[in-house]
Amino acid sequence: MYAVIRTGGKQYRVAEGDVLRIEKIAGDIGAEVTFNEILMLGGSESPKVGKPTVSGAKVVGKVLAQDKHRRVLHFRKEKEGWTRRRGHRQPYTEVKVTSISG
């Protein structure tokens, strides 16, 4: 069974046992997190598509890590001879999906 969830302004297709990196959410390492915005459920039976979400469905996961991605650089060079180098590291949460119910 798989599900399409929405979190952090993005959509992810997940199945049980998947490990994914999502936008940072609150929670300690080892804590359980529940996703309630389920857009679609599929798998063995005919798929259930929500309008906009599937009612009564939920995906439960376990927080594995709270970290930051690699540095993203933005380098600008102009013909007048000046340069600007900026960057940032986006925080993320690593989650392992433990169960899907619908």
C-alpha cells in the first residue's frame, strides 16, 4: 500500500518502510509524527483519491534526524569588478514511515 501526502508545501509518494527528507517539522529524534493530509491511497485495491484529502486516512512515521542540507551557494559576478557570494543551508527532518491506514 502507498499514499501521497502533502507536507511543507510539497507532495511525496510514500510506502511503509520508506525514509524521506521533508521540510523541517517540530519533533525530537525518535518521536512519532502523524500526517493527516493524505491526497491519495493506492495499492492492492482500487485507489482512493481525496477531494482534496482522503477522510479518515493517516500516515504515521518516526523522526530519525533533524539536520541541515549541504550549503547552497549563490555567486554573482558583475563586469564592473565586484562579486557577491551568499548561501544558506536548508533545515530538514528525516522521517521513516511506519504505518499507513485508510
